[in-house]
Amino acid sequence: MGRKAEEPDPEEELARPISAAPREGPLAQPIGGSGIRVPPRLVEGLNRKGLERVGDLLFLLPRTYEDRRRLSTIRELRPGERGVAVGTVRMARDLMIRPGKRGFQAVLADETGSIALTWFQSGPWMKSRVPVGKRLIVSGELRATAGGREMVHPEIEPADEGRGPSLHTGRIVPVYPGFERHEQRQVRELVARVAAAHLAAVEDPLPPELRERLGLPPLAQALARIHQPAPDDDLGALDQHRSPAHRRLAFDELFLLHLGLALRRQGVKHEPGIAFRVDGERLARARGLLPFTLTRAQARAVAEIGRDMARPEPMHRLLQGDVGSGKTAVAAVAAALAVEDGWQVALMAPTEILAAQHHATFARVFGKTDVEVALVTGTGSGSEKRRTREAVESGRARIAVGTQALIQEGTAFERLGLVLIDEQHRFGVLQRQALGQKGRRPDVLVMTATPIPRTLAMTLYGDLDLSVLDELPPGRTPITTRVATPPRHPEVWEAVELELRKGRQAYVLYPLVEASEKVDLADATRGAEELQARWPHRRVELLHGRLKQEEKDAVMEAFRAGRVDVLVCTTVVEVGVDVANASVMVIQNAERFGLSQLHQLRGRVGRGAAASFCYLLPSFAGGPDARERLEVLEQSTDGFVIAEKDLELRGPGEFLGTRQSGLPELSVANLARDQALSAVAAEEAKAIAAADPRLAGPQHRGLLRALEERWEGKLSLARVG
């Protein structure tokens, strides 16, 4: 499947500098106007990759490194491996690739053998660079061809006798991201010239006392070592970004991230907010609205939220709980406390389906009271929407449940005191802030059903207090999960048919909506047709993100009402769909999903009293590794255990995927690998934020400038979530 238009190009992303270059001083000069001669075409190419200032080049992290400390003989070079060899050009000629496009080929030989050197893009200058009889050092990947052995687009350098190591040979050489092999030499030389001219101008943001205490090298020294490693540096550590120089840059990223979060958190805590009246009697009345007893985890979360609401500064809390752990019940108790004290409550959900579901739940909870619960969405007639908004604005509706319609201009509140945000990762910082601005510093409770390892949650949500629901309410039916490889697929369909005969309903989930020529994946559209042919007397419907909202709602309502037997869908059902009669889910091409996402998806079944099943169907292409990974879901139903495994296997991208998180992106640090370093950075950041919350001390001036560059103004935005 081709990349969506809005998704970033991976190579362009790789070429982003690891830190924002300063906007003042010598490092802020444009690359083409810094006193260093740079060919205009190279300047254009760098600018297209977001490398515009001198400092951007200093903070461009090499993707990998090549060991060119030792020259091999040509016989020692191995197909499929990169190598460096020296030899003499025995033959050189132009190649006609196609009409109008010319290439070049040469033969390089030494006393042990020969290889072909091939360039598919060439010009008249190649004959002067690769003349017959010239001794050259070549580096690149060797490949076996029908005619012998060949290097395509190798880097070349004259092998002048008596010359020591150059930038490109005789040493460990950096390979920069986002540039073709033939561009590496030019980029390497430019970075080296910039480093020689400007490294002295790099300001070290860390206070010297902190740097020395932690044994971190100065920033300029770390940057120099990253671009030009020493001969005895550990190649493996460099490649894995674990060298002392990389560790220094990773610490800076994590430290500035944690410092920003700590200052943001302090700012929230010092703002005047609402001190709700919360006592044992009111808490008991609020809990009494629920038709069941809270679990220990829910009761603990309610107590934490109650304490926060009673304080004068705004609550800023994340409620994290596995699928089915009862977050909505906890939110309803918080809402009851706010309403009893005369305030309004807003609950924002990412989809209309989920908003309608929350509205129905809250209407049931408050059904025996005189509290009106309004549903605010973008659909419905104009008069209906107007009546709803008037009820919210006048204060008649004490609770407003809705989608992003809640933050639009036409929606106002009489006295908003509590903001509840469900599946908070679906909303950007600006959206969450816009809802918070509808009231006078309201308390904020954000909820997520995505289990996030605590180590990662501390980084992602370091400005939020954390409540965790780590147990399920009694009576939840365990879900049996099975991984079924292609030979066992017929058994899966028989098991689904058995559930349908019992009067149950089924989800069949696909990763794609339509077939793609580029990727051999089953698609939902064809899948729905095949299942309808398999079960002609059953009603099979298709639900995916490209349908209009009214069509989605109609299909989902029909499934919820039992008029649809099999819902063929994409991940649109991941969040919030609650159909108690659905007892079986089949996930096609399951290896394409992360473990945490699969855990979320299977949580759509097992919501009633019937035994429930989830079948994961990897494709042949998945291989044994996919099978082994998916077996984690067979063995555990604990979302936090699964999330830890996901973090270990796939890294933090699964959790940091949204660009709307409001956090600076990490380029050197890896939250899965650098948990210990992150913990140290967090402690040091908290200490500085507590001692000097405005970073006004002279020792913190560089730190303040670096923080502003790194967060790019985002610190002032994130008052909500």
C-alpha cells in the first residue's frame, strides 16, 4: 500500500536535525551564507530536507557508521557486505542506460582479483575522475552478478602514496540519513568544514556542575566525536547510538523534555482554579448513583480525583485503564461531584459513536436525578443543534457529552468546572486547550484505554498526575485468543459459524479498506463479499473510515440492535464500540498490527456474559517471528504486560505515534532503551524546576535558551492534556 499523502517521507524524517539550531548567533546563519562555500544545488537539496541553518548540520545525527580503518584486498570482499579496497583502474567506458541517459563503468583490479564499478548516473567528468591506470580507494556494497562481482555507485578516492587517513577512508566514517550513497562524500565534507568553523560557538546548555557530576562530555566535544569518531571508538556502540557522545545527546533530549514537563506541571499547579466541595457524604452520594460497587482500583482512583478536585489549583490527571476496567464509571462519579457543587461538566470523545455511547451511559447514571445530559455533535438538524447548544449555554444542561463540536465557536457554557477527555491521544494539544478555555480554569481528567508502560507514561504525561485502573470488574468474561496460521483458517470460520448459530454476532477486521496492488493484504471490501457468499442467509455489513458519518452511524446502530450478524470492518471499531452480544472477532493479517492495538481491538468482544473468542490470522508472509510475537496475546490478557512487550519489540513509536502530543520529538534518545537515563534526567529536571522555576539564575541562561528552542513555543500551550 502506498504511503498516505499526509504521512511524512521516512527518509526526509531521518534527515531532520537532532536539535533545533539556535535562532541567533553564528549557528543561525543560513548554510549558503555562512562564509563556507557550498554549491547552490547542495544548498537547495539540504533546504528541502529541513537543513537550513549552520547549526542544523552540526546537529544532524549520522544514521550509521562504516568501518574503513582497514583496506581489504579485492578477493577478501564478500557479496552482500560493505567493504573498502584499493586497486588500479584497468578499463573505463561510458554506458548507454537508455536514450538520453548515460552511465559509466570501470574495472578495478589488484593482485588478487578484479571487480566492476558501475554508475547509472554519470557525466563527462567521470573519465577524468576514473582514468585507466589510476589507483583508487573504493567503498560500497559488493554484489554478485551474472558477469562477476560489482559495486554500484561506490565512493571513490585517489590512493595517493604516503597519504594518511582522509575524511572518507582510513577511519570510522559517518553515513548521513536522507542522502544517496553518491551524495555522502559531499555532505561529509560540508559537515566537517562547518564543525571546524563553528563548533566553538556551540553553547552547552547543561550547568557545568550537573555535567561533571554525571560524567557527561561537553556538548561541542560530543558533537565532534559523533561526526568524526576516534580510531579506537567502539563501532557497535556508535551504530546503536550508545557511545558516550550519543549518550550525552540522548541525555540532553530527555533532560529538556522532562524539564519542560516539570515546568509545565508547576505552571498548572500554581494557577488559581476551582476548589470543589468534596466530603465523605457527597462522595457517597456520587458513588451511590452507580448500580454496582466500585472495584478497589476504581475506588482508589475516585479518592485521588476527589482530593484533586477539593484543592484550589486545577486538577490535571490522567486516568489510565485497560479495556473494560471501568474508566467511564470513575468519570461519572467525578461528574456527579462537580454537578452537585453547581458546576457544568463537558465530556469530549473522538467519534460520534463513542460520544453517543457515553451520552447513553451518563443518561442512565443520572436518570433518577434532575440532571440533564446533552449530546453535542456535528450532525442532526439545525434546530436540534441550536436547542442543544442553548441548553448548554443557559446551564440547563449540566453535563454536555460530545465530539469536537464542544470546542467550536457556537458552543458556550454557563459555568464549566470539569473537563473529561476520553482517548486523549486522539486529540491535539490545541483542541484540549480550546475546551479548557470554555471555563475558568476547569479541572481536567483525561482518560486512555491504551495501556502504557509506567516508564513511558512518566515521559509522555510527566505533567499529569496518574491514576491507574489495574483490575477488571467482576463478571467480565475472559476472552480466549488463538493464533491461526493459514492451514487452520477453515477451522476459524467454522468456529465463527457456530457462534452465529447460537444467535451471537461477529466482527471480522481487516487492515485495509480496498485492495492494493503493492501489498498483498486481504481487504475489507472483498472480504465482506466473500463472507456474504459463505453465509447467504446472514446479514453482513461493511464499516470503515471512508464512509460518511451518517452511514457509519446507521451500520453501527444496526449491529448494536442485532440486525447485522457479521460486521466486516477496519480499525474504526478500535475505540468505544460496545455490543454485548458480539462474542467473536477475527483479525486478518494480524501481524500488521502492534500488540497493544490488537489487545484494544479484541476488547470489543467479551462485553457480555457469553464466552468470547478472538482469532488472530497472520498471513504466510508474516513468518515464524510474527507467530511468536502474536503468541504474547494468547498467553496474557493484561494490557500492561502486553504494552511492556510491545515497547520491547517495537520501540516507543506505538505510543508516540501521534504528532499532536505536544511533545518535542526524540531523535537520539530511545525511550525503550534509555529508561534508566530517562529516570536520571527526570530527577535532575525536577530538582532544577523546583529550585529555579523560572530558570532565572545565571547558571541556567543557556538552559532556558535551549528549552525554548527544543519546545518551540509548545510550553505555553499545554494547559490541558
